[in-house]
Amino acid sequence: MAQPKQKHEMYKESARKKDVRTTNIEAAKVVADAVRTSLGPKGMDKMVASPDGQVIITNDGATILQKMTVVQPAAKMLVELSKSQDVVAGDGTTSVVVICGALLKKCQELLAQGVHPTVISDSFNKAANKACEILESIAIPVNLEDRESLLRAATTSLSSKVVSQYSSLLSPMAVDSVLKVMDPNRPGLLDLRDIRVVCKSGGTIDDSEMVDGIVFDQKTAKTAGGPTRMDNAKIGLIQFQISPPKPDMENNVIVSDYTQMDRVYKEERNYILNAVKKIKASGCNVLLIQKSILRDAVSELALHYLAKAKILVIRDIERDDIEFISKTLNCLPIAHIDHMKPEKLGLAKIVEEVDCGKGSVVKITGIENSGRTATVLLRGSNKLVLEEADRSLHDALCVIRCLVTKRFLIPGGASPEMEIDLQLNDWSRTLQGMESFCVRAFAQALEVVPYTLAENAGLNPIRIVTELRSMHAAGQKYAGINVKKNAITDMVEAKVVQPLLVTTSALTLATECVRMILKIDDIVPVR
Amino acid sequence: MSVAMAAGSRLQLHGERQSGQDVRTQNVTAVSAVANIVKSSLGPVGLDKMLVDDIGDVTVTNDGATILKLLEIEHPAAKILVELAELQDAEVGDGTTSVVILAAEFLKRANELVRNKLHPTNIINGFRQAMRESCKFINRELAISTENIDNESLLNAAKTSMSSKIVGVEGDFFAQLVVDSIRAVKSVDEITERVRYPVKAVSVLKAHGKSARESRLLDGYALNLSRAAQGMPRRVVNAKIACLDMNLQKARLMMGVQVLVTDPAELEKIRARELDITKERIQKILASGANVVLTTKGIDDMALKYFVEAGVLAIRRVEKDDLKRIARATGATIVVTLADMEGNETFDPACLGTAAEVLEERISDDSITMIRGCESTKAVTLLLRGANDYMLDEMDRSIHDSLCVVKRVLESNSVVPGGGCVETALSVHLESFASNLGSKEQLAIREFANALLVLPKTLAVNAAKDATELVAALRSAHYQAQNDATGESKDLAHQGLDLIQGKIRDNFKAGVLEPSLSKTKMIQFATEAAITILRIDDLIRLDPSPEADQ
């Protein structure tokens, strides 16, 4: 569109392109800097106060970025980046953003030296692929039977969170629950939705437990004095309502005679009584009732009859939980009263209401032929701690899931980053021209991880990074920063390990994001 | 990378962001401000606060948790402190002021350390170590086990918790009331066989008039309600109580049922039937032999007539919680509906509860209904008297605190001397503990030890005594007790402040006792809260979403 004779304007145009790129990179770098201090076991927390007065204290990169509501488009890409790392690996959400920021910084330097963006982009891609190869070469294969290694990986992931002091309690929980829901024949199809985490405030995190069975946050319905404990339970999961029926359309029952009034009452009683009798006849003694928006899922009268029939009732089961419950209890959801058959019921030894802090929960234990599901009951002294514990446990679960899908461990404590740095440097010498230059820059960018880790731990970053580099150069490929001891040690011996998948996905995702940002040369706002 | 903080301003988001030292200092300032508010109400000579809300309701209180709850604090870090007080209130019930003051002091000192270039993570580690060591030390050295608890120590613990409150003047009197009432509600869990003392089972009634000394413990359960109609008897002996959770009003057909009549005579019949349905229900209840009827819902004038005729005492609009407790105490079952398994309506006499006597009493201007001689006496009522509402409310809160304290003593079986004794002993111990460590954490632990002294200091300042001198004397006594090989000055370990005389004395002998659980929890919670705030190095305040103006 620009006319060739306006040379003056062409020049301006390219300056603008440069500006756009610089602003994008700057904005993205700032985002990375924002989360940098929360990296690693000694990272700090962020407090986010939303306009409605809610406060979140967290250490989880994905959560921080999501809550920050950045507006700059390129900065938003970093938020997305952290989210996708959360989806793929579940952990390393802070690292991925920090690495991306460091890579962008290097890009800026390269651009200033006159390297074309496309060249940078392609060389970074090659470097990332090579880095993944290097990672695979230093990875240690892990056997799923080896509970000890899994525990170590979970503990490493928990170490940076507020709840780190409880990692001896939470990591076995994470490992056991993932192993429980895993199908040994099809380990790839691991669904974390099969692990139900119930949060209940009150008590401390020490009181958290993994329940062999299922836990409901609700109380049993006891307005009519129904039972709160049932041995040898036969559990029916119903999706219909036990309340006076309502036709689809607006309707009126018309009474024209006083004798009919009694009939109206009696009919209602009989209708509900019949339903309860049918339920009783199937042998069911614990009833889980799905929440209904159309009408009362269960009326007062029905509760009264159910209590008289000694049936324990749990109301307000969410629609989304039905699948999990039926899988766990090995029962079938019942959609109509006529389908109430004994073979559709689930069997369990004990169903009981247990006091739990200020409220209470219902526990079902001793389930017969239970499906591959797990339930964790998390406790915490206040909502902030509880929410953070939930997020941390989720990260630990994801770490174990990563290990199940890709069974390799690599050392933690910035050891792999340093190893990649060195090996890429060597590799770059075999390359020619710009490419070699860019790969070296890529390698240098990765030093941000050990640097930040040391900085956050209150150590001298320059001393630590140089020492680490020399040790890696001397062939100690597992050497890393041991934050607990404030020294450099062998990370495998120190039992700080993480899944391979977390780091490879962080590297590839960060590189892709950088390439994307590099290629943008204009922002066009569209109304 | 050093420009990271400066770059923070360039981060474009809907809101403002602060990071690094700014946030820490700001948080500490906010937290200290909150602590300063409650500081002057600590201890037996602490003063009260009067809080007036936007509609003019007045609360006069000395209770830290109550003050903070009413303050409507906005600063996120200060909010953590409010939650901390609430947590202490829920878990222990007492020590809410101390925990807030302690947490703020920890933070203040931690911030100083950060300014002196000690990394927050080192401080956090040090604080955690100090906290663990303190709890161990309390349980190992300071706690005095009261295996078979004598009345004396219970009374003393109750008195100590009251000493700072408005009822403190009549400490002996109220301590006795509290101990008696908590003993009366003792119950044993059937499955776990654990002895429990449910504070909730003590119901507290407040009545205007007379002096606080006229407060008394009523035997049986008191309801702040009178009978539904004047014609009913005032007193029923050998009561058979029906607990209902249903309406005894003119029957109304359910929604979606329309009455359509062509003949005016029919209309009359329908009206009559509406009345009859309720009448039949009442008759069924009466036929079972009930002579006291309690319902959570209403009773029509029309329906009252039947009760009056039968000479039955009926009370309407009973609180559901009250009804549940009455049902438990009298052995009744709460009835929601009369429907039976045949689809008809009957009232099962097995649902009735029994009590020796139900009678209406007048206390000043109010009438209350007493239920006496229940099957199990697991419910008692404390009747509080006082000059005005504010005083009664404050008395209620103080009594609640004391009830919690006595309950904790009974459950945990151990007490510690109060009056700054524990804090000073811990401080002295942690100082020597810190000296044995060779790492950076040493500094943090030492500051932790110093921070603990804020409690005895504040106690002394509030009592207008020379804090510096008293605390120094206290420290030297504890130092002697802990570094004594011969065991001669062992009893110095119980030295605490005597705030009336302005001296130090043996607080164990003087009977100033607190449950040891209260102290350990206080230190744990305060440390946890301080760490939570200390870990924050970034505060992002989001603006309301801009969608509204688009």
C-alpha cells in the first residue's frame, strides 16, 4: 500500500515494526519478572486482592498470572503459556514463564545486534529440540513400582509451596491416589478427575487424610431424625425426585368439594409413601439424591418417611459428581423409581457422618468392588491455606501423572538447565554463522533458572552459577543447587528429582511462545 | 536483572502492584496498626473499647476477636490478623488479644531483619525452629499436669481468663458458676468413649436488672419464651413433652391447587374442613397424652383454644437449636409431620419426652419457661443479670471465654502459670538455644525470643508499672531457674507479674493459671500468620473490571 516513492515513510514504517517488537518483548519480560521471585523452594508468595475484596495468597505461577488480569496482548500470551504448561504438565508453571522471559531478553540483544527475527526463531527451535535430546540423555528411567522415587518427585514439587512442611503427609497421598486410579493396562488414560479432593476448613493440614472410599461435603439430611450411620450399607444413587410430581405445563388441581381436600393430602402421602416403599423393597438403606432445579429433590414429608424406613439420605449431589460416585461405589445411577433394582445398588461396609471441624462430612468406607478412584480429604485452618493446599496437591498429582505417562526422572535444583547450557554451548561450536550465535544465546538464557533459584534462596547468585558451571564442566552432570543446605550437591543423592516431561514441555512451550512473539511486527486494534 | 523491581510499574494491568520491601513494610505497618488497637485491652488491667457501627449499635468489649471482627478492616494483610484472632477464638476461645499482638511483633522484628539484609527465607526457617522449640519447651518444662483436676485449679483458670473482663471484679463468684455449669454438661461419646464438655450445651440467658452478682445457674433448660395463651397452666408436673417442627395453623392447600366452588354452602364447608384438619391433628397429639407442646412454628388462635381446653402448656416459635437440645435432654423425638407408614396421620406416643416439671417464671419483666428434672441433665442455663444490654453482652462474651478455658483445662489436663511467666521463660530459653546454632537462623530465633517479651511488657505498661524494671527482674528470675544445676531455685520457674502490686511473684501459687493448650496454640498460630505475611513480596490490587463502562 505504501507508495514506493515515499522513501521517507518506508523508513518510519520499519521503525514502527521495531517498536512493536520491543514493546511486546518488554511487556512479556515484565510479566516474567513479576513471577520470578516465586520460583524455587525458597520463593516468595504473591498476594492478589481482587476488587470484591477477596484475597489470594499463592506461589503457583499459573494462578498468579491468571488472577493478575494483564492487558497487554503479548503479556497475555505469557499468561496463556503458563496455563498450557499447567494443562500439559501441571507443574513448572513459574519456570516456563521465567525461561520465556530470559529467552526474550536474549532476543532483544540479538535483535539489537542486527540478527533477523526469523533466523533467531528458527535457531531457537533447533536449540530447543537439541535441548530435549540432551535432557533425555541424562534422564533416569523410573519404575512405577518404585514408590520411593515417585515420593521424591512429589516432595520436590511441594517444596516450593506454603504447605512444604507437610510434604511428608501430602506426597504419599498424591502418589497413592494416582497409583490407585491408574489402570495398569492403559496408563496413558490417566484422568485426574478420578481423584476427588474435598476441602473442609477447620483443623490443620495435619488432619488431612486419604479416604479409602468416598467423602461427601454435605451433611446427612436429618430434619426428620433420620439415621446418621449405617452398617452394611446398600447405596442407591438416584436422579429422580421424591416429591409431589409436577407436569411439564402450568397446571391447577381444582377442588370443588370439601371431601376432596382430604383426598389431596392423602394422595400426596400415598404417592410419596409408595415411592419410599419401592426404595425400601429394593433393599436400599442409603440414598444419594441428585440436586434438582425443577422441584424439591426430596420433600419434608419424603424425608420423614425415609427416616421412618431407616434410610440414610444425602441430598444435593451435584450432577458432575454422579459419574465419579457411580464409578467409586460400583453402582448405577437410577433415573426412575421403577428402575430401583437391587442389582443397581452399591455395597459398602459403613456409611457414617463424622464431625469435622465446625461442620461434618459423610464418609463411605469399605466399598465392595470399588472402581479406580481416590478421595482425599484436605483440612486447613483457614480458607487461604486450604485453597493453597488444594492447588499444591494438584501440582503434586500432576507431577506423578507426568511420571506415569513418561517414565523418566531428571534431577532438580537447576541441574538440567546447567547441563543443557554446557552441552548446547559445545554444540554451537559445530554450527555455522548466525545459528551458532543464536544457539549460544539460547544456552545462556537458561542460566536464569540457577541464577533465580540462588537469588531467591538468599545466596550469592554469581558465585553459585559459576561454581555450578565448573562442576558440570568437570563431568558432574547431576550437580545442582541444594537450597536446603545452601550449597551445590548431587541432586540425585539429595533426592531432589522431577519428571522429565515437566522440563521438556517447559522448554518447548517457552520457545514456541518466544517465536510467536518475535514474529509479530504490528498490532492492529480492531473495534 | 536488578531492574526487575523498577520494571514492575511497566506491567500493564487493571490495578496497582507493589513489590519487594515496599510491600513488606506496608504489610507490617498495617498489621502493627491493628495490633495497636487491641494492645491496651490486654491483661487484667486492660481497658475496654467502645465500638459504634454505622446504624448506631454500640458494643463495649475487651475481647480481641470481637473488637477485630467489628472493625471491618480492608487491608489484605491486616485481614489475615483478624482471621488469626477468629481462629484462636474457635480453637481455644481465649488469648485472642495476645495472639494478635504477638503476630504483629514477630512481623515488626522480621521486617527489621530483612532491612538488615537477612533473607526472608532464613527468617522463616528461624521462626519455625523457634516455634517448634517453644512448644516442646512448654510441654516439657512449663506445663503442670493436673492429673486429677482439683476444683481449685479449675477455678483459678476460670478466674484468670475473667480477670481482664468486666466480670473480673466478681471473679470468685463467676468462676464458681462457670465451673459448675461446665461440669454439669459433661458427656461421654458412645463410640470413642471420649469425655466431652460441649460449651454449646450451656445456654446463656440475659435479663435486665439487678446486679451482676444476682446471676445464677438454673437447673434445667430455660426458654426465653412464655406460654402461647394466658389460659394455659403456668406449671405442669410430670410433663410429657411433644417437640414439633410443624405449623399448627389453619391448613392451607399446597401450591397449584385451586379451590373452585359453585355453591356458597360448599365454601363454608371447605372453610370448616380447613379448620378441622388442624383440629384433628391437635387431637391426635393430645390423645397421646402430651401435656406440653413445643413447636418451632406458629399456632393459630383457633388452635390454641384446643390446647387451653385440654389444660396443655403450648409454646410457639421455639428456636430450632433450642428444640433440638430440649429433645436430647428429655428424650423426645422431633416430629416433622404426623404421617405414618400407612399413609394416614397419627402421633406416636413414643415421640414424647419427659420432664419432672415445666413452669413459667418471671424474671424482671420477662417470663421464661423452665424445663426441670429432665431425663439427662445435659443442659444447664446460666442466667446473667446486669444493668444494661452492653454489660450483659460483654458478660456473655467473658463467660463464653471462661467456659472454653475450663473446658480446655479439663480436656488437656495441664495448665501453665500466667502473667507473662511462659513468655519470659521461653524468651530466656530461646536465647540460649539460639546461641547454640551457628547459622543465619540464629538472628531470627533471637528476635523471636525478644518478640515474646512484648506480652509481659504490654501487661506491665497497661497496668502503669515500670515495664523495663519488671521484665528485667522477671528475666533474671527465669534465667536463674533454668541455669541452676542444684535445683534450689527451681520454683523461680513459676515467677510471673503481679500487676496490682507491681512486683513479681510465684503465679502458680497465686493461682494465675491458663491452659497450656492456649499458649502452644497461640505461639503456633501467631508464627504461622507471621510467616504467611512474611512470604509475600508482591501485592497486586485489582481494579473493578472495566466491562461496566463499555
